Amino acid sequence: MIPVQQVIPGALETVLRRMPLTRDKVAFAWRVAVGPAVDRATTIDLRDNVLYVSAKDAAWQQEIERSMPLIRKRLAALLGDHTVRKIQLPIP
């Protein structure tokens, strides 16, 4: 028997990858990738495979920068390897 905690992430990835790329799909993947607190502290916009992220303050921006490798890995798993080629934060 496989624990449900191991099945659900894979099933979610499969379902999301099959859906057409929409603003809502990207927003959902972002929420899943970063968690509710970071999601509430940011706004995102995907244009030409670049995910533009604006944080509500410098502390949140620093947290995103620190977590960037993990965020990129999670987004790639949820949206596909080439959907988000770059994550762009404003220059402080």
C-alpha cells in the first residue's frame, strides 16, 4: 500500500500539466509552490515564459530570493520544465 501523501503530489502534477496554460493555473501552481503566506505577500504575472513576481516589501522579496531554487523546482514539477524559464523580481 502506498501512503496518500506520496500519491497526491504526483496526481496533482499530472492533472495540472494536462490543463491548458491559463492565468488561474499559474496562480494555483504559485500558491502550491510557495505556500499561502508568500502567496498573500506577492503578485505574479507570466509573460513569455518569464514569471514576474512583486513582493509587498523587501523582507518578502528576500525570502523569495532565498527560496528561488526550491520555487523553480516546484513550479517545473507542476507546470512543466519549460513553462517558467525565469523568475524575475524587481531590482531593489
